[in-house]
Amino acid sequence: MAAVREAVPEGRYGRTQDQRADRKLRIIGGVLGVAFLAMIGWFGYSYIAGQDVRAEIVKSRIVSDGRVDAHLEIHKDRDAVGHCTIRALSEDGGEVGRKEIRVEESTERIDTVVSMRTTTRATAVELMSCGS
């Protein structure tokens, strides 16, 4: 009869040095992964926290071939002063109007309707930027 072996053959399934190296690589990979996620979180927080003035266009209305109205909702720190830039776009995507709005009120939320002149008929209004 054949003898039954209790242990695995020596050197057949890897050496103990390979297991130690694999463990070190896993630990290093885990530490680098956590550091990368922390860095992404830090950049995201600093980007959001660094914006003193934020806005969005609630709705827009094409009044005529030469005028567009845009309803803006602006959020900011109470004492922050800044500006927002909006632009009107034609059907082919070209810019037909641009306006900069000064934000100087000492409130945290501002709802305003802005009228903008255009050179030709606009089909869309876009918020370009807001900042202090």
C-alpha cells in the first residue's frame, strides 16, 4: 500500500520568504491606498470650502431677439463680496451676450432676475463662473 503523506512537499507551494514579501506588499499597498483616498478627500474639501460665492441658474427666459432674462440663486458667506458671470448662447453655440453681476449684499442667499442684452436671438443661458 501507498503511504499517505501528512505534510505538503518541501518547496512545492512557495517558500516562507515569499509569504513574508507578499504580506509586506499588501501592507504597503493598503497604506498607499488609504493615503491616496485621504489626498482626494483633502483636495475635494479644499475646493468646496474655497468657494465664497456659489450660484446656479434656476430658469431662463428668452424675452426677444435682443434680450434674455435669467433667474439666479446665489449662496455666499454673509460678508463675502464677489461676482458671477453669465452668458447667452445662440443656436449654434456661439456667445451672443455676456454679463457680470456684482454680489455685494450682506445676506447669505440672494434670488435675483438679471436681464441681459444679446446681439442676436439666444437659445440658452449659461453660468460661467462665480468667485470673490
